Amino acid sequence: MQGTVATFDAATRSGLLLLDDGTELPFPARAFDASGLRLLRLGQRVRVETDAAGDVVRVTLPTMS
């Protein structure tokens, strides 16, 4: 699924995403760390991977097909 970065705290490496359906989805530092990214900007589009429980496990940049 994809969404937009609503908040990102570089100090804690965590934040909040706004999914395309309007749902807010928080992500922890471990999900950001798993991405290999160094920074996220407010309003940036991202791809979100979740586990079976719906917790965010990775936040990455979307790819174009």
C-alpha cells in the first residue's frame, strides 16, 4: 500500500503516514531503519509494508513500473 508522510521526527526516526484511504498509520523507528533511507520529507509518497497484525515493518520509496 502507499501513503504520504504526515509527520517524521529525524531524532526518533518515527512518524505518521496518511494512507490513500485517509487512515493514519504510525510507523516506528525499526520500520524506517529497515528501509535503508536516511530522511523522509513531509508530503513525500512512500510504500508501506505491514505484517499480519497490520504493524508497519518497512517504509520505502515507491517504484515506477
